[in-house]
Amino acid sequence: MQNLGIDKLKLWQVALIAVGASALGSLSALMPSRQQKKLYTEKLEQAPWAPPSWLYAPAWTINNFFLLKAIRSILEKEIPEKRKLLLLQAGIWAIFFSFNYVYFKKKSPLLALVWTMSDSVLAIASMLITARSDKKLALNYLPLVVWTAFASTLSDYQALKNPDPVFDTKALLK
């Protein structure tokens, strides 16, 4: 496997990349303005325990920081199941970069639910696999596990309480 040099990055560089990755993730919906996002999130029935929308950017920057730290450690160490962990990471990043598209552009609470739960499963699997050989490395997945477990409750609520235009379904609970 070709070394891309990520294992040589300093923590401040990882933090800077995490901020950049988080900003790029927000572009995936190709939304021209914050007003459209705000309009859409206010149009959907939200869970009563949903955090304010401004919390998502810092939460994802923290998640991305720890995911990048994990990749850095996985690349610099000889650990069992390295390839599997990198594939799980690829899945996590694919979900991250496509989530805003399915949620804001496609306006699909059901797809958002599938994406969120899949992210949670990949994060838990990564944490469990890594914990067998390196418990400290496994802790890098903890922020994403906690966040996606919480976000799954929000996605469940939205999928049940809102219609889905992609699947042309009505809200299951009103």
C-alpha cells in the first residue's frame, strides 16, 4: 500500500485537515445558501432533543480530527486487520461526504437514517476491531460512535415523523 505521508503529520496539521474536510463535507449538498438549509431544517419535524444546527460543524470537526488521527496511527503501525480498518474508514468518509447530498439535496429522511445508522455501524466495527490490538487507538473512534448513536435517534424520529420525497412515502407517525 502506498504511503501518502499522512502518518508523518503533526497533530496541528491533522486538526487543519479536519477543519478542511468538515468544510468540504458541507459542500456536498451543493446548496447555494445557508438560508436554504435553514428553511429545510425548519420545514422538517425535528426531534425535541435535537441540538441547534450550529453544533453540527464543531461536532463533525472533532469527529474528523479523531478519524484522521486513527488513519495516521493505522498507517504508521503494523496492526492486524489494517486493510479492513482502512476499508471501514473509506466507508465512513464516503458517508460523511455524501450525507449532505441525501439529506439536504434529496430531502430524504429515510436515506439520512440509513446513512446515519451505517456510519454508526462502521464506527462501532472499527472501534471493536482496533480494540483487539490497540485500545488507545480504538478510543479515536469513540467520538464518532457517541455522535452517530445520538444522531441515529434524531434520524429515527425524522424518518417516522416526516414524508420522504425519494421513496414517495407519507410520515409513518403523525
